[in-house]
Amino acid sequence: MHRISSVDTFLVPPRWLFVRLTTDEGAVGWGEASLEGHAEAVVGAMEAVRDRIIGHDANRIEDIWQMLYRLGFYRGGPVLMSAISGIDQALWDLKGRLLGVPVSELLGGRVRDRMRVYAWIGGDRPGDVAEAAKARRLQGFDAVKMNGTEDMEWLGSPASVDASVERLALVRETGVDVGIDFHGRVHKPMARQLVRALEPLHPLFVEEILTSEQPEAIAQVAAHTSIPIAFGERLYSRWDFKPFFEAASIDVAQPDLSHAGGISECRRIASMAEAYDVAFAPHCPIGPLALASSLQVAASAPNFVIQEMSLGIHYNQADADLLTYIRNPEVLNVSEGMVQVLEGPGLGVDIDEDAVRSAATRPHRWRNPVWRGRDGSLREW
């Protein structure tokens, strides 16, 4: 038996929260509980987590998940589920390392040898995003994701629709496939116009064209387009996903493994999605432990289609990116649009603990930028 003896958290740049579990026999597992803009709240939630799991058998992953989810009385939500996520990832990492196998082996074994990936591209002008797409092609990507619109009012002008079409057209001309992320910035009247205007350019998907508070409107928009609807980064459990699956309103489920209950819950969400003929494409614009966890589930999930990764993105801080805290960055190499299955034990990435501890001496205080429209009112980030 390996009893949990300590739970440590590390706030590291650019905006991540790493979790380290240790057992009484010295075994170690790492996870990521990053919650962008609210990391300190997750650190606070870890106090209750410690009270629950110190002394518990680390091999009983599902028992720990159920205990943390159910015995706090108040269930779900981004903060509590992100705390559970970090612990869950670390437990799977620990068990895989103890057994000398990758987590995908513990999930039933891999169903593929490599996973398709995509990267974010930014830029304010259409020409900027096209150049960014070309740069991603040189890095080995054949798919990218971009903003669908910089700003769109409740009833936007026709010019704003035209601008979204122009941006997508220029990026498609570079030869990459493109996912369009609207960050919930669009409202139903414009969403219907946008998906109709974008259809001829065949995007991979449109993501979060409306927020999760609008399930009926999402179903209405989905009924008006042939573009796959991607959704789920702000859903935190299989129960949150259930009504969208039942309404047949989404085509691509995008749970984030650092927000939606970790490896255990997202594997269940993937299986649930498969039963509704919905694809699985984990959301992951954060750090290496979250990405490695996503790739372990992707390797074993039959309905996986593509994985987000934040290679080379610093989020306004030049001192850390996806590869900063791992000793084996080669395992995340991108070639012909794919990364190989991670075959190392546990999550398959080796954390540089000295680098993590050093970075945590200057903990980040990252916050979502404030963004306002031309009339001065707040817009979704």
C-alpha cells in the first residue's frame, strides 16, 4: 500500500498550477490544476483536499475521486473540479510510474500510435493570422485554431461578418485546416449569420459560438449549419455534458482535463460522447502536465479526433512556455501534424522539479485581460 503523505502546489509562470503528490514510501506523481485567472482559489481548495486524502491509499484512484467529488456536499464548478483534476492526474502519474507503464496502458491500452494536434494563431489583421498560420506549418502543424471575431456586438454589422470570412479565407489559403473559436462572444442573431457565411470555407469546427448558459440557442444554431459545433471547455463533469449530448447540439466535446475532473472524468466524458456519436477533442491551452494527461486519454479513446497544444505560447510572459518545466521536450515534437503516443511511465513527461521550485518562488498572478467593445461595454475574453 502507498499512502499519500503530502500534497504540494506550485504556482509557476506563465499561468499554471502544478500539483505534486508524495507517498510514505517516496513515490511521486505530478498533475496540473491550472485554472486561468483563478489559480489562488484552487490553491485554497487544496486545503480541504489535503484533509481528505493524506493517509489514503494512492492506488485507490476512483475512491479518491468519488470522495473529493461527493463528500464536500457542494459539487462541481471550476474551482473544485480543477482541484480534483490536479489530484487525479497526479494519482494516475504516480500509479503509472510505480508500474512502469504509460497511463494509456492503464486505461485499456492505446487505439492509435499518434495523435493529430493543432496550435493557436493570433493576430489583429487578416494578414497577421495568415503569417501566423505559415509559421505553424513550419513547426509541423497542419491544423490551427484562431479567433472567429475580434469584436461583435449583439446585432453586429454586415462588415463584421465579412471580416470573419476574410480572416478564415486567408488562413485556409495557407493550406492548413482551421478551427474557429468565438469564445462565447457572439449572440444568437449573429451566430446564425456567421455559421452560414463561414460554411463555404469548410472550417474544422466552430468553437463556443455561444456560452454554456445558452443550451437552447446552441441547439438552434446547430440545426442551421453543417459545420461541426465544438464545445465544452466551461463544462466540468459528465453531468454538465449530458444535456448537450441529449439535445444533439454539439459534434465535438472539448472537456479540459485540468478543469473537468482530470483523467478519470474526461475518460468517462469521452466514452459518453462516443455513445452519442460525438467526437472527443480535449481543450488544453495550458501546461505540459495537462497536455500529457490529455494525450494519454487521447491515445486510448476511440472517438478522439484532435488535440490542442500551446507550443511556443508565453501568455504575455517571456520566461516560460510549454517545454520549460520538462526534461524530455522531444516527446512533444510535432511532425506532419501529429505527436507520437507518449510511451514513458505515468504521464510520459519528466518534470524538472528544480525548475518548478525555482519558478514557484515568484508565483504568477495572471488575470484575464479586460476587453471592451467600441461602445465601452465589456466583451467576453
